[in-house]
Amino acid sequence: MTTRKRIGIIVYAPALVGNDRRTLDSVHGMEKALPGLRLEWRPSNGGRPIALPQRDAWLLEKIEDGGFPIVCNGDQSYPVTVWGSERSGLFSPGGQDQFEVHAKLPLDEPVIASAAAVLEGVAEGARALWGEATPDDAAVDIAYQTAPTLQGPPAPRRGLPALKLFEHIRSPEIPYYLGWLNYWSSAAARAIGFPDLARDTDLLSRSRRTASGGWVVQLTDAPLDLDNPAHLDALLRAYERFPEIGGRAAL
């Protein structure tokens, strides 16, 4: 059993339609971005990897309930996984169903070096509206920004702002929250007002444009660690810069 730290990726896209090849494109994009990665196994009920000689055909055949099952790299000592799911319109902006792609990878030097490309590959493959990649430790704190308490509204940690629930965001193009690496489609970037050349010099120095005209925006040079005051400050400044994120802007 490994105790290796992990990084999670999630992207949000329009709902799948039939045998939608965005399932394959998101997996292919991930493989292309991380040298040597092949996601050609599926986990058995007991967790043992089972080879998928016809992985692409199998994935298309297994699309159901708006998503696709877990595929992995077949290495239980170094697990890399990706899967897709549907987010019901009951819990999404504008009442629209969404397609989510989730991935988990070890947080080590090869992954850190390729993380922006991996997020871009998954997001562009899924034709995502927006997405993010964040180490698991920081993601726990970020989750408290939308988690209701018994008393009602969220009680975020570390002075982070409370964010609206997904279904209360006015448009699916508006990101619900920020992560270490942020994928914003061209529509999402327009919705939040990025880039502003006068205000976004620092962010632009750690940003890359994607083939579709979107952006991958990196908040900190090293993976986000909210025990680091400089990293926490970078996250707080990004929320201050983009009040639309999380539905905080005044109407």
C-alpha cells in the first residue's frame, strides 16, 4: 500500500451525446501529455488490473449514465486512473447536465513537470468549459468552500471565501472554484474577464494558451501547498481578482 501523495484533475464539459468520442479524446489527451503513460487496463472488483487489448472500442461500448468506467495504467505500485461521470442538471448551472472527467496521479517530479499538459490534454479532449488540477491536501481545504455546515452556509478554512453551490452559479462557463492549475476555455476566460494585461501580468507569466483558444493558468510555481503562506496568498489574490468565480460577483 502506497502513501505517495496524489494530485487530482477534474474537468467540466457539456453532457455526452451517444457514443461520444470525447471519452476517448480525453484519455488520449492524458496519454499524450505524460510520457510513457498507457491507460489500457481496468481494475477488477478486487482491484487487480485487467488488460484491455481493445481499450478504445471497450470504452465506447461502456459509455453509460453520461460517463465511462475507470481505466488505469495497470501498475498498482504507481496508480494512474481516469474515469467519467455525469453531473445531473439538478446540481449544475442552468439545470444543464454536465460531463465530468476525473483523473488521479502520483504527485512526483515527472507528473509535476507534465501536470499542465495533462490537464490541458484531458480538458481539450473533453471539450471542457473549465477544469483544475490540485494536490489532494490542498483540495481538502478548497472543498470546505462549498460544503454546507449544520448551521447552514459553508465555513471555509484559512480565510478562503465561501462559494455558491454549483446549481446556484448563473452560467456553466463560470468556474466554481480555483485550483493549483486552472483550465479556462475561451468562453470561461471571457466570463471571468481573463486576461487583463494590466492586472494579470503575474498570472500570465505562468499561463499557456491552448490549441482551442483556452488557457491553462498556474497559480504557484510549485504544487499548491496551503501551509505555505505565499501559496495561500496567491490563492486569495486570485479569488479577489476574479469575483465571478464561485458566483461571488454582485449581480
